[in-house]
Amino acid sequence: MRGSYSQFSDWHTEKLANSALLTNISTMEEITFDPLYMERLWGGRALEIIYGRSLPTPDVPFGEAWEIVDREDAQSVVSGGKFSGMTLHELWRDHREEIFGGGLPLSDRFPLLIKILDSADDLSIQVHPPAAIAGQLGGEPKTEMWFIADAKPGAKLYVGLRKGATRESFECAIVEGTVAEQVHAITPAKGDSIFIESGRLHAIGAGFLIHEIQQNSDTTYRVFDWNRTDSAGKPRQLHVEESLACIDFGDAEPGMDTQGGAASCCPTTLATCPYFKTTLHDLAAGDIISNPHPDRFSLITVVSGCLENMHITGCTVLQPRGAKGLTATVPTQVLQITIPHT
């Protein structure tokens, strides 16, 4: 027999410790956070009207709900359970292996930011910096995706450039105030989705409620704001030089990546990239949504319907590593967000 009793004893002790850890992890419940609401000039009250949210202040346009965020100036705080009162940053820093699992980015902060956007008015035409040049411009790279949770008839997204547009024609349009004529418009429907890689020119038009999954970044360069001015007649600050350095001028007339339709019995991958993967699931009452990998976490956003423990339309929960899964109490549609193995 190879080895010694002491080696066996060490192995047995380690096995018991691992077993205890797995038992603790397997009984860990989902984690919920209090959303942060951001006032925006272009925002509205759709979160209150459509999702029944209690917004912080009456008659104020809230354009964004930050559902999951770990930034120096904005923190998700756990709303109940074992980790109640802790921030997402504290969970990521002090309980990473226990809650999130292994093989994840070695970042100081949780690498994703999950938002709900309410656009009562058009957002500016903008771009986010690619990783290759973000640092040179003093910003953070940002790739994102949008899932259309609600859309008013005729509401438009502005994504990429029209065929025939060039950098030269675009620069002339900036001077002449005609950038809108250079940008490609799409009229999507509820349930559609699109991937917005850094460098892609884009704007959300009026009339949308959108779930946005993105890198943990807050860098946006505005290149055109529809020639609007404030009450004093001053235009909004733009970032023309930075925008021109970031825009992919070869990105002509893209379409939506996926289109909503009849419920599917199989999960549908909406977007996948090095930073996140987003999958749409249609659940029948009684179906269980679990982490794709038992030893890794996932984020679950309820698009419609309800999961057990009253996780209702619009909310996002964190399913820790080894969690037992959540049961749909009625027909329910969810987005599941994971981080690819590094």
C-alpha cells in the first residue's frame, strides 16, 4: 500500500472539509439587491407603470435602473438573507469562490453591469471605446447587448451607419448638423435583441424599455444630440474627437440579432462574447431554472411571469454557485447571464 496513514488522514480531512463546503454551497439561496435609480433628461416613468416599481421621487424622469453594479460611486446592496446589507463589491472581494465559483476574471470589481433603460425621449447618438484605445482616451471599454422588453409602435433604434456613409461624409454631417441622415434606423419589436460591440455607433430612440447587459463601464462618447439645446439655449457637451477615434465606419446597416416570437422549449442564445453570455429561457409553470454549470453563478432576469419567492417581472437575482435553482410558478420568460470561463 502506497503512502502513509498521516497522508490518508490529511486526504480524509480535506475531503470532509470540501464536502462541508459543498453542502453549505448547495443550500445557498438566491441573492437579491436593491436597484439604484438614475434620473435622466430622456427618462420616464415606465418602470413604475409597466413593472410596478416604487420610484424614489414622484414626477421625476428616471431613465435607468442599475440592477447589478459594482462601481466606486455606485453599489448594489443585498436586500435580505445571509448577506443582507453587504455590497456586491464585498461579495466579489470576500466571498468570490463561495458565491461566484472559479475560473472568473481576476478583476477588482464585479465585471458586469445590468441595467433597465426607460427612454421616453431619444438618447444622443454615441459610441463606447474599444479596449485597444480606451486607455489612450482616458475611458473604459464597453461592449453591451439590448433586450427589448417593451416598445411603442414605430419606436426606433439607431445602430451603425447607412450604406454609403464614410468617415468624410460623417465629419461633414457633424459640422452641418445632419448626422441623423448618416445613421441606420431599425424598428424592432418587443422580444428582439441586438449586440452592441464597442465601436458600434448607436442610440436608443424614444419609446423603449430595454434590459441592458454590459461590461462594468460608464464611458460614453456623444457625437450628436439631435441639435437640441437646454433652457439657456446651450447645446449638450459632445465628444466629437473621441467618438471619431472609436466609431467602426465599416459597420453598415446591421439588423437585430434575434427576433421575439413564439415560446421555445429550448434556450436561445441571444449574445455571447468574452465578457458575458445571455440566454433566453421560456419556462412552463413548474419548470426549474438552474445554473448552467453547478460550480458557477448566473444572473437571472425575469422578463415576464414569476419565479418562486415572488421574483416577478423586471427583477434580477443572483444564483450562487451550487444553488438549487428557481421554479416558475406560472409561464415565465427569463434572461440568464453568465461569464465565460477565463
